[in-house]
Amino acid sequence: MSALSFDAWAALHRTRTEAVLERFLPKDELASGRMFESMRYSVLGGGKRLRALLAYASAEAVGASADVADHAAASVEMIHAYSLIHDDMPCMDNDDMRRGKPTNHVAFGDATAMLAGDALQPLAFRVLLDTDASAAGIVAASRMLADASGARGMAGGQAIDLANVGKPMTQAALEEMHALKTGAMFEAAVVLPALLVESDDERVDALTKFAANIGLAFQVVDDVLDATADSATLGKTAGKDAAADKPTFVSLMGIEAADAYARVLTRQAIAAVETLGGNNARLIDVAFAMAERKS
């Protein structure tokens, strides 16, 4: 196991993520330069980088190269940034603060924000396609990223979320929605490195189970924080789910039960990978950090 503490490892890899994203983002001073500025505004300089940390931790677990780790981390962070740009817009969640600064559409206008998000999605796939990996690995990873970000994943989950504002949901329905809206991209972050190096089915299955549990735990914690933390701590508008009458784990279970459920899910995630060979320590570290976060 690395001699670095988790905090030091995480700080190192957040800095690395920033440098990698800087390398891949467009800098051209063309007529579309304002769109490039908008893309960079939402991708760089902020965020917990949990998806990137999961990609780097997974890469360590499967013995992936630095190139594979960098490309996987950058691709999921770009998809995440594009989704936040679009989710924050008036036609969706109508939020005006993200990562402690004005949301993209507030800073750049709706049209430029929409285009920046549109441009980040294909750029994420371009980054993945340029990975130094086998053709089979790149195809499998690209297919997974497409499913995770599209109608079978994040976008589909957001559609379900918007359709259920003000409506009661069962716990099973809420979990299914968040498995798509939030969990699918956590799964991509964890599994992409394994697919790129063509890991065996047993390892991919274990990583998938880990990701499914940690993705759901993340959402449960997010719901608890939305109900208990302030906007300054969160870096985004607190209490917006309750104000919008959206179903959440807190509205369904209460704060204490939701907090306990997040811990159960975290333990299940860790159990899925702790018996596998390889260096899974950082995956377990990230799981604990996600469960214990305060913002």
C-alpha cells in the first residue's frame, strides 16, 4: 500500500486531474472562443473530483497505466461537467450557484451554456478514444460511457426525476431513478479503467457492485446534506429539493434513517471489492470519504 495518506493521495490526484483536463480542453481563439471559455469555466478550478478519484483508484486496483487512468478520469469529469451545466439551467433545476460561483448560464447566458455542455459530451468520447489501450478495450469503455450518460443512465434518470416532482415515490422507485441519474456515472468512473485493460469478468462484476452501492450511498448522503447543511458549506443552493417538492431519501426515510442507510450501502460497497486481489485500498478510502463528506 502507498505510504501516502488518503488526504495526500486525493490532493495529488485532484491536482493531476486539473492538469489533465487543462491539457484536453480547447484553447483556440476562434469565433467560438466564448464557448471554449464557458467549457473551461465549468470543468476547471473546482469540485470534489470524486469521479476522477474513483477512476484513479480503480486504475490502481486493476493495474492500469497512467495514460488509461488519466483518460478515464478526464472523460467522466467532462460528462459530469456537461450534465451540471444543463441541469442548472432554468428549464431544468434552475439553479444559480455551483461550486461556490455563479452557474454557467448565469455567467455566460443560456445559449452559450447549452453549447458548452453540448461540446463537452463529444469531447469526453474523443478523450476516451485517444486512450493508449486495445481497440476492444476502447470499444467496451465507449459503449459503457454512452449507456451511463444517455437514456439508459444519467439522462434517463434526470427525465424520471423531472417527471416525479411533487409525486410520492417508493424507496425502490427512488433507488432505480438514482441508479440511473447518479449511479451510472459513478459506475463508469469505476469500471472504465477495468474495461480499458480488459480485466476479467469477476473483477468487472465486483467493481460494478462496488460502484452501484457507493453511487447510491453518495445520493443518500447528498439528500441528507441538502436538508442539513447551508449553501456556503455545500457550494450550491441548500434545501432546493424540498423547495422544489422533489422526492428524496430524507423525505421518504427521515434524516437519521437515511444517514444510517448510507453507511449500510458503504459497507456493502467495500465488501464487494475487499476480497479481490490487487490494490483495492484506495477504492475503499474513496468510499469512506464519500460517505463521510460534509459538502
